[in-house]
Amino acid sequence: MSQRFAVIGLGQLGHSIARTLAERGAQVIAVDQNIDLVEQIKDQVAHTVAMDATDSKALQAQDIHRVDAAVVTIGEDFEALLLTTVVLQELGVKRIITRAANEQQHTILTKLGITEILSPEKKIGESVAKSLLQPNIRSFLSLSEEYEIIEIEAPAKLAGKTLVQIDLRRKFNLNLITIKRSDNHDQPKYFVGVPSSDTEIEEGDLLFIMGTQEDVQHFIESHQ
């Protein structure tokens, strides 16, 4: 039986979450007060409804309390997001994920007992800053306050060397997760899978590396 989720707030973030869940086989109920936003996604998810999500009776009528998780992605009206979150708690929704636009909102939601909080603005800001400071970093994923995964173009110094020769783990305390490469610059890149000790780095490879922010920075600075 497929999982059932509610996504409340159908701005860009909510729309993306709802669509992705549906594409992966989940039953999604998408909720927003704005009828236009509801109309935009109605053909992509199992069920849509235009309503005020702060209305406890309206939510209960949609069996929201029976979903596996509810994601609250109301963007501009923090009061509505808070009230919706409290209503979901009162209805007994077992897993609630909410959006916070800043640290103050994050703190308030934490005090309400919410442990899963989305901070897309913060992540975007970190990503832009990191790409400006380190142009060879294509993307990154923060795993915690300390650890991250980065996608970085292989430094020229590493071309032609094997993973044994590079010795990322001993020298930099980093793990190479996978490599994305192309045999021809005109062809799309592909993943080579899990690298082995004798895997050789090629010019133009994109390396997916995991470690602490400090160790990643040390690796980058050592190959500039």
C-alpha cells in the first residue's frame, strides 16, 4: 500500500515536493487557499483541495490525521504556518515537517516540538556563497552542522592518478562516493559507480566527496 502525504502550501517548494512524491508512487493531497495554485497541480497528484488549512474541521474532513506525514510549506504567512502546524498536532498527525524562513521562525517551531524543519532560503544562501568563494564546486549538500557532500571538478593535479595514489582518506580524511564523467565532451556525463582503489581520475571528472567542511576546505586549498 502506497504512503499517503499531505502538502500544505503550494508555492514553488510545496509544488515541487508534492509532484516529486506523486511521481514516486505516493498518494498526495495538496492543499492551498489559492485556487490557481491548486489548479496548477491537480493533474499531478491524487487529490487537491482549496481551503484554509488553519481550519481544524476542514482538515479533519479531508482525513489529514490519517496521512503518514504532513509537510507545511506556507511561505509568506508565518502566522498561518504556525496555526496550521498546531492544528496538525492537535489532530494527531504522526509526522509533521515545516518550513522556516529564518532562525527566529526555526526557534519558534522548535519550541512547538517540531524536529523536522526545512530552511530552503538558508540552503540557497549557503550554496550561492560557497559557489562564489569556490567556483570549482558545482553543488553541495549539507548533512549536518559539520559534514557535507560536495560535487567538485577534479583538480588538474589529480588527472591520471588512481585513488590509491591520491589517498583521500589518509591525507584529507575524505571519502569519494562516486565520479561523474564523459568519454566525450559532446556526450552527457554518466556515473561510474562506486570507485575502486585502482580507479583513475580523468580530466573533467566531477568528484562527489564527503567529509567535514574543514577537511573539504583543506582538500580544495591543497589543490589550487
